[in-house]
Amino acid sequence: MDTKRLTADLSVSPQITVDDVPMLKAEGFRAIICNRPDGEAEDQPRFAEIADAAQKVGIKALYLPVVAGSMADADARAFRQALTDLPGPVLAYCRSGARSANLWTLSQTE
């Protein structure tokens, strides 16, 4: 899994799988944010599967889907609030990690 650290409490990555969740726990992540809508690609796991795996290892999971190319100020506010509410460090993911990184950048300018 390819994670990119943006801050001490936030990293981003491409799509994760259920099998990645225990590794995320071992790496110290305490929360996961999914920025990818379910059904964006046929081969992606549904968020419910990721959330179930996260719950089993004691990681919080939040579904905050953003459609690629349609990021809005409300999405940035919700992302910023999630980072406030969730225990860190947090991993945010989407298809490539770029959407999550851009969402974080936008959340810092509000």
C-alpha cells in the first residue's frame, strides 16, 4: 500500500482493500476516511466492507464521498470537521489519493 503523509495526523492513499485494514492498524492509523463513492469502479470494495474490517480492528471509519471533478466548499468543510472529530492519525483514500489530498488542501484554505 502506497501512503503519502501530508501532516503528522493525516496521510492519503489510493483505494485500500479489506486486507489492508489490519496493516493500517499496525502502522498506527486510528481512523479512515473514504472519499470515493461506492460504485465508481467495478473492482473497488464497497465502503461497508472497509468499515466492517475497520471496526473489527478498532479503527473508526467515515464515508465522505466526493465525485471526482465536483469538489465543493461543503466537502472541504466536512473533511475539516472529520479531521477534528476523528482520532488521529487518519488515512484518507480515494481512487489514486489525489482527490483526498486536494480535499485536504481545500479544507485548509477555508
